[in-house]
Amino acid sequence: GPCTECSCSSGKEPNKDPSHTKKKENGDRLFIPKIFFGTRTHKQITQITRELKRTAYSSVPMTILSSRDYTCIHPVVSNSSNRNEMCVELLEGKHGKSCSYYHNVHKLSEHHVQQSAHGVYQAWDIEDLVSLGRKLRACAYFAARELMVGADIVFCPYNYLLDPQIRESMDIKLKDQVVILDEAHNIEDCARESVSYGVTESQLRAAREELDFMVNNNIRQKDHEPLRAVCCSLI
């Protein structure tokens, strides 16, 4: 009879299995879709990763995208009211200072990659990543973003998937990927929030004054006049 060791004797050639939905990327490497798992709040991500730990998939490469509010460990930036701006300023070296935690990012992302290579990888949540970041003096925010490259599953709040500006800044590409939205009935509110903006009357008045000044001093009148009209009509 035919050799039982040989995979082709079973009539199945492994690479012609129709159940494989992997697409060829660049003609050679197999493209495996990522799963983007969107939740309403950061707290829910913690619950889900806890559940993931208890399944057979606890060693699947993963990452959690979250804001600097949850992940920044820089002593000055993390206590500031505008972490995003301060972080960007530090990284651009505007005041001759830089962020040592950012320069250690590789320590944190490599730690997870090495762990998975040795088969000791475990699902983690933001707190785990941040405390490891403190130990290694490495930035959890950027490490989590770097880990997205090799991750099979990416957890994040809804707005990271819905808001095109956040998608772009986080370098999230959803084409040909799998998207799961937890408690999807909240999506409409989130979508509305991500394209809404609140202004106070005093902000409108201040804007109108500035626009008055621009128009009266012939500074790009064509652009500023319609804006002034909008401010006036809103007031």
C-alpha cells in the first residue's frame, strides 16, 4: 500500500487546503489577517484579556492599544494634563531634552517576543505591560504599538477603529483584517462622539475677536471672513 508517512498519500496537499483563508502577500509570504477587537472602555479590555488567559489561546501574540493616560511612565509627562503634547515635544527634543523611556522601547517589545519564542508567553493586560515597563525603564505606550506588527490579536477601544485620525496616527490598517466589536450597540454613540466637538460661548467670542483682527488687518481676508461669519451666526 502507499506510504502512510507521506502527506500526499492522504489525497490532501497541505498547501491546497481550501479552508485556508490565507492570502498571498507580495506573491511569496502568507498573509494572516489580524483580529482587531474593539471594546467600549479600557476597563473591558482588562476583563477580556483575563478571559483570554484562561483559554487555549493565552499564548497567541497580542497587544493592547491604549492612550498615554494609561501607559505613560515618564515622571513629568504622566502627571501633566496634556500628556500627548508633552510627549511629542520631548520626542522632538524641543527643549534639548529627550525621553529615556522611549529609547528603551525595544527592551520591552523584545522581552515579549523572546518570551513567545521560548513558549512562556502569556496574555497580558495594560497593567502588566506598564509594571514591566517600569522595571525595564521602557515606554509601554510605544512598545504596545510596536508589538502590533507581530500580533495576531489587537485589543483597543472602539474609537481607535472608528476615528480615521486615530487610525492614521496609530498606523492601523483594517483592509483584509478581522474586526470584532464588543457590545456593538454602543457604536453609534461612539461614532457621533468621534466627529463631535464642543465649544463654549466665550471660546466663540474670543475666536470672533481674533478673526475680526485678521480681517481688519487684511490678513488672508478671503479665508477669515467666512470663518468670522460662522462664529457670528453661532453666537
